[in-house]
Amino acid sequence: MFSFLKKKKTALFSPADGQLVPLSKVEDPVFSQGMMGPGIAVLPSSDDIYSPVEGTVSNVFPTKHAIGLKTKDGKEVLLHFGIDTVELKGEGFEVFVDVNDKVQNDTLLARMDRAYLKEQEKIDTLMVLFPEEKEFPSVEEKAVNAKDELFELD
């Protein structure tokens, strides 16, 4: 058949080394109840944060605690670093990308100083959210490495 007519699926990759957990386990109701959309969470074991999708940077928050991405097929993705980290006003975060940069799963987006977050009594959970999606695969808790493909989205 016409393979070029097939819609390419969006692959979702782990943004960091750590433990993959369902969003429902995140210690903030805004995320755990899906108010920001469905997605995944990673309890990171390293400071480096990679792109969870192939696409383009659509937003770098001035407070450096979140980055918006748009996949090649137009899906909106929000990568949120930690809980209540907007209060840090950018402290503890270093961002390496700008709006309109093309990204792959091996693109280092940012570095989060997890030790600093702990000093500030902030939780360092990473959330990968899909604000416009309704259906989303369920995830099992497991150890993951940055850049690992987790699954594909329709």
C-alpha cells in the first residue's frame, strides 16, 4: 500500500536516568489529576534532562523550570522540571536550547541542580505532559535511562 500516506507515530523517550512512574503518583494534584494533560513522570537520578520527543522548542519559560516542545506531527509537549520550582525564579536550572531549535532524543535541553532543589525543599520529579491529548498509554514503574524509547503515541 502507500506507505508514505501512513501517519508517523510520535516516539516518547525518557528525559532522564531514573524511575519511570505514572503521573498519578506525582506529589502535586495539578499533575497527578491530569489537569495539565496526560503524560509520564520520571524520578531522576541525574541532573541532565534530554528531549522526550523529536521536534522543535516552542517555549522556554523565563523561570527555566519548564520547556514547551512541538513534535513533528504537531503534538504539544510540556516538560516540567520539579514541583513548585517556578518559585526558584530560574535558580538551579541551566537551559541549553532556544525557541525554534530542532531537538532529538539525544538533545540535552537543560541541567537541573538536584542538590540545590533538595536544599530548597523542592521535589525534583520531571513531568512530560501532553496538554491536548485525551488518550494516553498507561505506564508501569520501572528504571529507565535517558534517551530510552518508552512507547509510541498515535
